[in-house]
Amino acid sequence: MVKSKRWWGWLVAIVASVPTAASAAPGVVAIRAGRLVDVVNAQVLSDQTIVIEGERIRSVGPSAGASGPVGAQVIDLSRATVLPGLIDAHTHLTSDPQLGGYRSLGVSAVREALYGARAARMTLQAGFTTVRNVGASAYGDVALRDAINDGDIPGPRMLVSGPALGIKGGHCDNNLLAPDYNYTGEGVADGPWAARAKVREVVKYGADLIKICATGGVLSKGDEPGAEQYSLEEMQAIVEEAHKLGRKVAAHAHGTAGIKDAIVAGVDSVEHASLIDTEGIRLARQKGTWLVMDIYNDDFILQEGEKAGILPESIEKERKIGKLQRENFERAVKGGDRIAFGTDAGVYPHGDNAKQFFYMVKYGMTPMQAIEAATVNAAQLLGLQEQVGAIAPGRYADIVAVDGDPLQDITALTKVRFVMKGGQVYKAP
């Protein structure tokens, strides 16, 4: 403990001028890493030096005999485990987990965007330097992404979907209001041509990807998670239109039939995949479809859901589906499916993203596989494999550090002590 405090104190002395802010760090930075997790080759390297110029990594190599660039600012992480910035491929940064069910009706789209500003900071502080936001009202996630990119607020890199597409009365509609209001969710589109038009609309207003609801959901009112909602024909039209416009498609799908139809339709990822069966696991592997299974938030929904305003029917749905999802995650791991890290952040408190690592290891992954899911794998799903997801020359200098060894104790990732994004230090203890 004394040694740990000593090296963190040395780090603070080095980077005291940028403990939480994104002020520019001119020149070259050299990070001395005691242990570096090489996610590309699934190995841990000792005593490495990472040289950073501006936003990008210039070089990575052994520290022995290397004096580092002349005049470089040195950050000493020689007693830490250094990893690439983590990636969460399923977040809702503009959602507040304490505003479930009917409480959500009192929240304006503008207020949601301001929740997002807080959530973005908390997510970045937790070591997640890139996220994919899959569903937000009134393009609040587009505004949040742009504010982060413009340097107005701190936050992770974001790919955003805007409003999720779905059928009238389905999981992606709002079914909490009485018929008197005649309200329909902004992402609702029924039929192949209406769905194509909605794809074009959300792309027009800034979406980086398309999110669809292939089946019912847990937190929506009046539908069943296992019931298919969008038809195969509708999903095929959406995927064709989205891919034509250079956008990937993420499909919310709990139910067995909806999962398989979404895969056949050509979606790039299936979110949740709670009731995936043996055929679905085989089909996903055959088609190269990514699975993004949020196997942590069951804990929050069942333990805290009532206090958070989540509907009683939703809590009951989670009781039926949560354990099955975790068991099917284990089967998908054994089946060799491609799995990317995604948590449904916003259902549980933002900043707790890394709690899911424990469950990924408990249900079949090695610690290295779990880390790969949140780095190199998630980067590939997002189409950012040349930009993020590994500590390698040419990529953004998105770097985190933890005490201890997450390959021995994966929960170490819940205590990220150092965060750099794009060459700028956002967190030092």
C-alpha cells in the first residue's frame, strides 16, 4: 500500500496541471508502463514506454535502454497495469437510471441532454474513452457527441443512433401515455418503405448508426421481451438502406425468433440476445454477427428497480429473463460467437460500467477475453479498429491504468486511477 501511494503521488506531481481537465498538453509525452496489456496479441508486456505526440501514439516498445524523446513529459506508471481506453458498445448517456417508468414522462429532451453531460464525464472518469449510444430522444445524443467533439464538455468518443426505430406500440414506442394524448414515439416506422424513410431521417439529423427494436423489451410497458416486433421484411429493408448510407445496424432483440431474423436480415450486432438458442448461436457465428449482452444490469433492476420507479411488470420480466441471459451468454462464449462489451448504461448508474467484467468472467470468459471484448473487439464492431481499442502506433492515445493485475482479479477494472483520452489526462488520483 505504501509503494502504491508513493507511485500515485509521483504521478500526481507529474501531471498536476491536468488532473481532471482537458487542457492541451503541447509536445511529446512518454508513459512508462510497468505492465502493458497487449490486446492484439493477448499478452502482457513488462516495462514498456509509450511515446505520444499530440492525440496519437507514436511508438510502443521496451523501456530498457530507452531514454525517451528529449524534452518529453514523462508520466510514470511503472507500478501500474496499463490498458487501452475501454469501450462500451451499448449505452444510454442521456438516461437517468432513477427516472424509470412514469417518472420519465416529466423529463424534457433538453433536460435529458444535460443528464448526458454529467453521465459523459462519469463514464470517461471510469475509464471508458469510447461508447456507442444506442437510443436517445430528440437527438440528444447527437448534441452530446458534438459538444464533446467541440471540447465544450469532457466525455468519451461517441457513436450515436438518435431515436431507435420500432413498431407502433412496441419497445421503441412510448406506451405510458393514455390514448387521449395520441402520442407516437419519434422513431416509430411501420412497413418496409416507412422504415427506409426513417433510416434516411435519422441519418439526416446526425446518426452514426441505426438502432432498431426487433423484439419486445423489459423496461417497456405492455409488451413481451420474447415477442418479435419488426418483421424480417422490415429489418431487411432497414439494413439495406442503412448499409447503403454507410451506417451499421444494432438490433435490440431478446426473443429467439427475433434474434435469428435480425441475423438473417444482416444486422451488425444483436443487443441483449437474452433468449438466443443453439441455432441462433450457430447463425451468429456463421454470419459474423456481433453479440452485445448486458449481463450486469439484472442486479440493479432487481435490487434497486422499485426505488428507481421501474414498472412492477418490468421487474417481473427481468426476473424471468435475467438468469437465462447469463446462461446463454456462457453458451455463446463456448460456441465461439463474436462478443463485444456492452452494458445498457443508463439502466444502472453511469460510471459503474466496469462491474460487468466480473460477470463476463463468471459466465465463461477468461479475464483476457473480457478485456478484449471491451477493447479490440468493441473497436472492430464500431468500425474504429484503426483508431481505438489497442495501444499501438497511429491510434488515439486513449490509455487507462489500474492498481494490481486485472488478469488475476478482473474487478481491478472497477478502480481505474488514470485516464488519458487523445493524449490529454482527464484523471489522476
